[in-house]
Amino acid sequence: MLVKYTLTLKSLCPVDQMPDVYDVELTSDTTVLVEHIKDVVDSFSSMSATQEEIAVLLARELCCKVLLIGYHSGVKTEVWA
């Protein structure tokens, strides 16, 4: 079994404290409760962290593979964890 979850995550940029919005793709070979995903993702809304840090934290907390896509100063950045 392979399950893919797609969502949007909001956090704060650690450089200028402005809101960042990321497209998130989570892939797992087991079921991850959507309620758990929502709780974890919501915890990032007031967190100031880099895209790379967020990807690693998501992968650890949700025990799945993560693709996090964001745009910074017009540059599209994709992080896999």
C-alpha cells in the first residue's frame, strides 16, 4: 500500500518573520490519520523555521516521506526528507 497526502502548510520565515506558504506532499506505506497530520501541520503556523527544518520535522513526526515546495524571493525550492 502507498498513501499520498497533499496539503498546504503555513509558517514564519526565520529571516524576516513574514508568512511562508508551502505545498506539502506526504507519502507513507501505512495509514496516517488526517487528524494527526492536521495537528502537526497546524503547530507550524506560529513556528519560525527554515523550509529544510520543517521538512525534517514533518518526516520525523509523521513517519513518512515529505516533499515541501516553497518560493523564496522568486526562487522555487523543493526539499525532500
